[in-house]
Amino acid sequence: MSGFEHHRRSDRVIATFTGFEADLLRSLASQLVELLRNERAEPATPSGDPFEAMTAEFSGATTAPEDPVLARLFPTAYLDDEEAAADFRRFTEGALRDGKAAVSALIIDTLEDAGLPPELTEDGLVIDVELTRDDAESWMRAFTDIRLALATRLGVEAGDEHYWHSLPDDDPRAQAHDIYEWVGYLQETLVEALSS
């Protein structure tokens, strides 16, 4: 996998994935979509306030998610004002979740439209992806979310590269960290392709 490149003639961003890489990327995006949708908070119950009743369908959770990944993806907006933080979360988190799920779902749809079968069974499969600028920007946002999720689950911190590179190759944590770095590489080449 050589990363993303900008094809000047078509003004598209292109990449070629092995079947294994495409399936791994689909799996990561699927797990994030599932987390975002399954952990979606129920809307708050209106308190009798006419404004709250009018906006109830747009309301959501008022407290930070318990899952560490979701808490990282949806940080508290106002650390010094609980009421403002609750109101901000109630009126924005649902739409933010939907937006994050949509960009990850776009990765899945794009890979499957490019020929990735529902179950990967053959060796040597190659998936060519061609993205418009808008789709490439959506993929970039999804990569950010996937990397944040991986970093949170693994406990990655700034300056801890030596620790990760000191783990044996057969350590599952090292393998998961390699995936985290690979998604970072994809994101970096995508940024470069969009900038050229």
C-alpha cells in the first residue's frame, strides 16, 4: 500500500489497497459506527418547559459518555460550567455522533463499491479507491476518529514511541499499535494528496 495520491487529470484522490488492508479498514470503520450508534443516548425527557418540549426531538444526553472512546470523541465543552456543558451536549452530541458515523460508513460503502466482498475469502484481491475531494475530506475526518479510538483503547500517549517499539512483534498490543500507525500513515498521505 503506497498511500493516497492526487490524480491531477481527474482531480481525484486515489489509493490501492490489498484485500486484507481494505477489510481491516472496513472493520475499524464498522466498529466505530457500531460504537457511535449503539451507545447513542436517549433524548432527555422534557420537563414541562415549552421550549424543551418543542426541541425534545433534537435533545440528547446531558452528561459525558462513560465509554472512554466516546468521552474522547465528545469532550466536555465547558469545563467550568456544568449547566452550559449539559446544554451544549444535549443539543449537539446527537448530530455530532450522526456525522461521525456517516463519515465512517462512507469508508465502508466506498470500499464495498470498489469491489470488497462482504466476506474476504480470496488472496491477491486488490481494491482501487477513487475519491472526490469532498469524500477524501470525509475519509480524513474518519481517520481522525479511528485513530483517537485506537489511541484511547491502547493508552497511547505523546512521547511513548520507545515503549511501543520495544514490544515483541507477536505482542497483540504491538500489532494494534502498528494498525494505529498505519491509519496515521493513511491520514498523512491523504492530507498531502489533498494539498497537492
